[in-house]
Amino acid sequence: MAAFVIRRLVWLPILLFFVSVITFALGLYGPGDPVQVMLGMHANPETIERLRHEYGFDQPFYIQYLNYVANALQGNFGYSLVKYRDQPVGVLIAEKLPATIQLNLVAILLGCAIGVPLGLVAGLKRDTWLDLVVRGIVVAGISFPIIFLNPVLTFIFSRRHEFTLAATNFTFSIGPFLPMVQGHWDGLFSPKIILPAFIESLGVIAVLTRQMRAGMIEVLSEDYIRTARAKGLRERVVVVRHAMRNALIPIATILGLMLGGLVAGSFLVENWFDVPGVGQLAFDALISRDYYVIMALTLLIAVAYILANLFVDVLYGFLDPRIRQS
């Protein structure tokens, strides 16, 4: 297992190299000119050329890329060119990241707490009325888009409960590992976070329920399950120790991808509820073509997904000894 982890870590800089080259090329040579975006459409050519020289945009591509990588390795991802003018990109991301991690972490926890038991019950009660109800919930969770759920659920809960939030200021307290940001949201499961996290968790619930149901149905038909029952083991032991453990292996893959998505955040939810997270930062950067912010976020998301996939591969070994031995 240790050798496998080391091999995956060796591939990490190679993958990041290709991601960084493609991102850098699309950022600087995609639609629009960074200096033109920063100065506006009516800037005179002399000013544009002067700033292009100051920022080094007139240098060859490989020189610009090497300078960017050298600075990035020191934690300097450049400066915002447009909305957050002259603010370091690394500082912007560090300020926004705790909000996104908190929101997405609560959404994933809600999705696991609801989706896995629903899928387990549906798999055990296959083709009964309970299974039909659960499948109806799955279809509804997949069918309703977030852009529809945001205003509808906000209207419903704002009329009857104080779950909706004005999130211009709030607090993130996730223990000693992440910094405290001043405001109103206090604690991981603050009432203020429940509604946006629940909206984001609906898709998670639907996917986990469907996958868990399919996994349980497949595993319960295996020979070793029939053997365990023939040996006289209690049904609870058969389900929990033998069937559920193997059915959770595909769930681990899904959760790994979702853990990588903790950094990416949700554009729609964060913008609708005015959550100052990475999703809102990325949305603002895309709208204003803030290239250095876009490039830094892309690299950060790539690292998050690579590490999440590594975590899933290691987790496979603990869930299934056969994978660990191979």
C-alpha cells in the first residue's frame, strides 16, 4: 500500500504540470486581453502597451509560464486585475476557502446521513411500496435544478422560519484547523447554513441513494451472502458486516469526487445566498475575466481532486481486503 501511495504522489507534479500549462495558455491567450479587460474598452494603445510590458505580457510564453510557476511555488499566484484590484490571489482564496469548505462539508454530511440509509432500505425492500417512495425521492432530487430550488425554498422558509440568511457577514468556526471569519454563522451546523447546505445536498442524496440501492441489490444476490445465511448468521450481521461493507465501495468513489468538489464549491448556491466563498469568487472572476484568479482556482481544484482520488484508492484497501492484497 505504501508503494502504491508513493507512485501516485510521484504522478502528482506531472499531472499538475499539464494542468498548469493548459490553464495558463487558456488564461492568457483565450478570449479577451487581460490588460484590455483591466483598463476597459476605451483605453489608449500607449497605456495598454505600457501595462503589458509592466506585467510581462509582452514576453514569450515559456518565460511568462516559468515566472508564474516560480512565483506559485513560493505561494504568489499573482494579483487580481479587475474586481479585487491589486489584492493577492492567494490571500483572496485563503479568505474565501473556509466558507466553501463549511458549506460543502455540511451538504455532504447531510447527503450521507440521508442518502445511504435510504438506499439501504430501498435495497432491502426491493419492489415494495417503500422502494417506490425512495425511488420517487431520487427522481425528484435529480430532476429539480438548484436554480429552481433556490428561490422556491427560500420563499417557503423565509415565510415560516428564520432559516434564510443575509450572509454578508457570518462566522465560520470549524475547530482549530481553519481560521475564524467574523460574522453571524457560528458553528459547523448553524441554523443559518442549513437551508443552503440542504439545497446543495439534494443532488448528493439522490446519487448516494441510487448507488447504495443498486449496490445492495447486487451484493445480496452474491453466493457468499447465501452462504452466510445458510450458516445461520443473523440477518443484521449478514446485512451490516457482509453486504453493506461491499456495497459501500462504489460510494467511496462518489464521496471522493465530492470531497474534491469541496474546493470548487457551488456557484449558484453561494451567489444566491451571498456566501463569500470560493464559488462566488470564481463566478466573479469568470464574469470579469480575472485571469490570475481563474488560474489559481483551477490549479487548486486540480490538486483537490487528485488528492481526493488518492484518498479513495487508499480507502478501497480498508473496505475490501482483496484490493489491499492486490
